[in-house]
Amino acid sequence: MRMNKDQVKGAAKYIAGKVQEQAGSLIDSPEHVVRGLTRQVAGKAQKGRGDVKKIIKDFNKDHPK
């Protein structure tokens, strides 16, 4: 199963956000926690967009016109 760019970038952004959130918790920085959570949400959205693109691409491949 191949992932498209949005799926990869979204997953990476989510992981980076999770790391930033945890680091913010460790150093007691609410600002970093919020930035990390924001990055996670953005990553999930981007990965979701990639998932939809893949579903459409696979559907079109399986159901040619």
C-alpha cells in the first residue's frame, strides 16, 4: 500500500505535534502544548485529505469510465 504526499506529510505533522505537546508538558510550557495540539489537528486533517484522494484514485482505477 502506497501513501500519497498528503498522507505522509499529515502523519509526520501529527507525530511532530505529539512530540511538541509532550515536550511542552515536560517543561511546563502551555504555549508548546497548545502548538503541539494544533499541529496534531492540522496533521490529522492533511492525512484525511490524503486518504480521500487515495480513495478517489483507487475508485477511479477500479471503475474506469
